Amino acid sequence: DAGVIQSPRHEVTEMGQEVTLRCKPISGHDYLFWYRQTMMRGLELLIYFNNNVPIDDSGMPEDRFSAKMPNASFSTLKIQPSEPRDSAVYFCATRDRATDTQYFGPGTRLTVL
Amino acid sequence: AQSVSQHNHHVILSEAASLELGCNYSYGGTVNLFWYVQYPGQHLQLLLKYFSGDPLVKGIKGFEAEFIKSKFSFNLRKPSVQWSDTAEYFCAVGTNAGKSTFGDGTTLTVKP
């Protein structure tokens, strides 16, 4: 298995632009998580899905952030409009139900100028 | 809801020194316990995990952790660290309910 796939790996954009981050989970995993990591705030859970259904989005910082999981093979995290304080590494992770273990993707490093 | 506390924010050791990173959790039920490692510039990956059975679990690269139920602790140890162990280490607690709760992480710097 290729593991969790995220794209793009790096994104540089200007303030006010829309940003879409993508995640392809490991086949068969039942939960999908979106995290944000910064030096100041550490690792933060933004939202997670179970069987494509959003379960808890209380970690989403503002209405500018939205996430979808239209099917078991794909999820997106969108920021519209983006701001410099959104600069961070965004990780997608999925859970192996049999072992309760999370597998992280390589992350998307977002820079908002 | 469960919570995880990692006692040390930053640990600096010389090569060959012994390592122990503290982790305590709060949850009244059955838990699954994890240590994840994040090498510089990389993503988190599983180091070791405890589900049941022998409370002393061994992971990759010579790491081990001991689950002490009475103390709600799951401390990570390594007898002799190497420069390549420089990384951030996260303790996490799962309850088979889907989501795991992560600690704030401990940054380990090993000086050659």
C-alpha cells in the first residue's frame, strides 16, 4: 500500500486566495483526520470523519475552513480566503480499525504570504 | 474525555545517555497507548503501541515503554540514545472509539 497520499506537498499562495488540500486515505481505514501543526500551537486536530461522515469539526478554527469527504477514497480541506496565520503543515491521517493505529500522510506545507 | 500529559517539553542528551520520556493520561476505561515519533521535516509514524498483555512493550530502534495502570502512565525508554534519535515524540491514547488524543510532544535533541 502506498500509504496516505497528500497533495500538494508544498503550497505558496497570497493572502485572500483559496487553498485546497487533498488526501487519499489508505484503503479500508475507517477514520480520516485532518491535523494542523505549527511551532506555536503544536499538533491540532481540526476535523475527523468516520465512514465519510464528519464526526467532530470543533477544531476547525474559523468558517474560512471547510472539509469534505465525498467518498472513501478522497478528502479535501479548503481554506477560503487564506490568511498568513494559516501557514502551517497540514497532515491527513487515517485509522486502521484493527489496531486503532493512525497512519499519517507526508503533510502539506502551506505558506500564505 | 481523555487527556494526555507529557512532562518534558524539550530534552537534551548526549549520545549513549539513557532516555526516559514521561507520559500520563486520564481516562477511566480501557485504553490503547501509543508513542509516535516525528523526525525533522517528516510526518508522525508509530514507534510502539500497547493494547493488552505484557505491560512492557518493545518498539523499533531499541525503544520500549511500560504501561503502569495504577499510575496511568506509559513512559518511553531507551538505554542508549543515538544522534539519529533526535526527533519529536508524541504520546497518544485511544479508546477504540476512533479518535486518539495526542500529548503536546517532547522534543529530543541528542548531541553527538
